[in-house]
Amino acid sequence: MNNQQDKQSICNENSQSSSDNEGTKDFGTCVKCQQPNTGHKWCKPYNVKRFEYEQKDLTSGDKDVDEFIREIQVNANESKEFIEYISYDKFKEVEKVADGGFGIVFKAIWKEGYIE
Ligand SMILES: [Zn+2]
């Protein structure tokens, strides 16, 4: 697959959608595909494609949770709307903070950090 061409074609689809462009702020241009960003430093078509590729084998182990995460990811117009599944081995210095009626709370350092 020609990656550059593919990015171009998915972003062209986005720019032809009038509802996506009406009344939206100018977030500048995507550095990856040179199309208008959909959010602050966020290009929706690029990130949808990127996560399709990067997380295709990543699973929470629960089909409903995976579908929920995927649904959020494909609809996120900016980083604030985005969620990712993080497997336990991506954390270090995991520490129990507290437990109560709804579960146990841990804190940890996410080695790689969130996507940008
Ligand atoms: Zn882009």
C-alpha cells in the first residue's frame, strides 16, 4: 500500500464533508497529511488510520470493551475526546492508592505516555 496516497485520500474525504467544516475553529494544518486539523494538534482521519494499524492486535480481552474503545477512537475530533487501552506491562511503579466500594485505585507511570 502507498501510505502517503492513502493518507491523502482519507483526508480528502474529510475536507469534502460540509458538516465537518461549518463553524469549526481553524486548528491549522496536519503535519502528516497537509489537510486541516480537526482539533488542536489533531487530525481525525490520520489518527483513525494510525490506530487501526498500531492497535489492530491490541485487545482488552473483552469484546464489548474493545468495541467501546474503538467507537470512541473513530469519532474523536481532538485528543481530549480520545481514549486508549493500555496493557499492564506499559506501566511502571504501580502503587495501590486506596480501595473502596467500587474498586481499587492504583497510580502508575505510563512509560510511553499518551499519543500526540
Ligand atoms: Zn492528517
